[in-house]
Amino acid sequence: MKKFNRLALSTALLAATSTGVMAGPYGYDLHNVLAPVSASMAGTSIAKPLDNVSALFGNPAGLSDYRGTEFTFGATWYKPSAVLEHNGSITGAAGGGAFKQSNRNEGYIVPQIAVTQDLRGLGIPGTLGAGVTVTNGIGVEYRKEANSLGASAELIYVGANFGLSWDFTENLTLGAAMTTTYAMLDLGLTSTSANTHDIGFKGSLGLTYDLPHATTVGLFYHSELRQDFDDIIQTSLSGGPILAPGGATDGEMTNLIIEQPRTLGIGISNEMLMDGNLYLAADLMYKNWANAEFWRDVYVDQWIFSMGAQLTQGPWEFRAGYGYADDPTRENVEGLEQLNNACAGLPTSCTVIPTGNNAVGIAVTEYLQAAQTQVIYRHRVTAGVGYKGFLAPFLDLDMHAAYQLEEDRDYGSGTLGAATVNHTNSEVSSWHAGFALTWHFE
């Protein structure tokens, strides 16, 4: 019976939380780390974005740096790697359900598209921008391993942005942008869930201020982004319960709400050294995961630091960067708040979410942290090159590559039968490479 309880609870939680395992270093938020030029500098882009995609999806005040008309088309290949090792105490009988499995996700192609239009010819001191990219995304595929309970899922946000910058003074520029996202969530449990879509909105505000000695500071704020995936899990079927009937009629569905966190960022840049040929920049960001619906149950707030450099030699631009991000994984979990009734109808020992200190619920949540929310990256190293006048005087080429250094972490607290303090280990790394073409028109 205990094994059944664990399996039933695990299946219920997997159904509601199989939202993926891999993303950028910022939880599941990509935040310019794959953008055409910023990707070469670990996402550094707040004070003076060097590509219009980064301005549009980061600090919209940076749009004012783009004069005339610019169109950017690019793509980045992102490949995650993960290895999950579990002693079997959560997904099956101790020892009998032990496994070690690599994530079989094949990777993603992320579009980077933006167009900016200088409005000064109309007497308006600003720049208008629009673009499309993937703003958030994660995916996991452990189905080949039966003892993983068939974990397989994807969560992808495609964002369309519209932004405007306005030069208030010679030194001060303000900007605002609106993001519309089309989110796709596939829980990977064909008998109880389906691919579900939702449309969400968020706003961005930013400013840049030019200081003496070719120095610029920037600041931005991104609001939370709420996605409500309606009727994503079926809780009962004709003939008996699937996950959590709780007196529900046949065919009853439940929703899942996921929020992208509020983000605050500040950055500084300088391009005075080497006769203006050396550009240096640094960013600091804060992500408020602790107040984000769903993620607050498995993440804590996160600090992120990045720095980048660009050296210009004639038409060539050589770039490098380094980024560091806190591990946002919550140490002491109690369960998943949105699954308050996940164990309805099952034995009393299963009623662990979200209150109480029941070892079953805590251990299962820790397993899910390891299997599906393991964004434990800390270090990122990047490099890239650009060439102005590629094929034509009005066309630029930018290329980049990056690697998120391998990290591993043990998960577990307390005991659950044979499950000791560390019942699960996850090991992750990732790399990405991409290019972009930018057309300039006066």
C-alpha cells in the first residue's frame, strides 16, 4: 500500500508539474542570453544593448541607439544536457526503482527577429521597435526510463514585443514595451492531459542615462507574466478516478497557473578605452521567484551578474563574456500549493500538499525539483565575433557560442523508508551557438 501511495502521489505531481528541466541560467527565463550580440557577452545588455533584439526584450530605453531602419533576423541553437540519478525510493520500492538516465531532449532552435524605426524624421525624439523571440522555455524527456514515471514535458513561451523609446533630455532616455506571449505546455501524460495553450501579457519600463567619459547607466523593470492553462489535467474518467477525483464528476478538469517573476535590472557600460574601440559592460539582475505563482514552491529569489567586452578592429568585432547566477532551488520544500486536492480519495498518508510536514510529500517534491526544475547553472562563458559590411555595406553578420558549466546537486531531506537524505542527484550543463544578419537602412 505504501508503494501505491507513493506512485499515486508521484503520478499526480508529475501530471501537474512536468513543466521541464532546462532553460537559461535564470530559472526558466532566457532573458537575452541567446540574443544576437548579447549572447556573446553572457546576456549583458542593460545600459547599452548592442543589438535591437536585446533592447526590445530587455531595456526598451536602449531602442534610441538605433537610428534609421534596422532589421535583424537570426537564430540560436540551444542544447541542454542532464543526467538524473535516483535511488528508487520515491518512484518505486527502494532499490527496485533505482535508475540513472540522461535527458533525451534534442535541443531547440530559438528565433531572434526585430525591426526598429527611428521616428526623428517625423519630429518625434524616439525609436519604435517590434520583434519576436522565445522568451522562456524548458523541456525534459526521460520516458525511456520506466522508473522515472514517464517524465516528459515542454513549456515554451513565444513572445511578440512592441516597444518605444523617448529622449527626454540629451542624456536621459525612457522606454516602455509590451510583451504578448503565446505559451504552450505539454505535460506528457497522454491519458490525463493534453497540449494546452494560453496567451499572456507583461510590461517593461526602462531608462538610460549618459554620464561623462563615455559611460552609460541603465535600469529596467519587468512585470510578472501570468499564464493560466485551463483544463490541463483531467481528474476523473468514466469507470473510476485517474488522479484526484475528490467527489468530482466524470471528466472534470483542473487548471494550472504559472507566473514568470518580476525582474529588476541595473547595468553600466563604458566605451572610452582604446580610442573608443573597447566596449565594457556589466549587469546585475534580481528575479522575484518567491512571489511567482507555482515557481515559488520550488524556487527562491535569484541574483544574477554578467559582464561582457567587445573589441573593434576595423570591420571586425570580437566579443567575450562571463555570467554568474545564484542557484534558485528552494532548500526546504513543503509541497506544491496548486495541488491542494491532489490526494483526495487516496489514503490519509497521501494528504501532504500543501500543509503539514509529511515525509512522502516533501520527498516527492524534492524528486520533482531534481527531475524537472533543475536550473542549477551558475557559471556561463561566452564568445563571439561580428563583421560589419558582410556581403554588402548595409549588412552585418554576428555569430556567438557559449557554454554553461556543468553543475550537480543532491536532493533530499529527512527520511522516507529507505530514502535517505540524498535520494536524487541531477547533473546539468548546456551550450548554444547562433548567428544573426542585420540590415541597416538610412
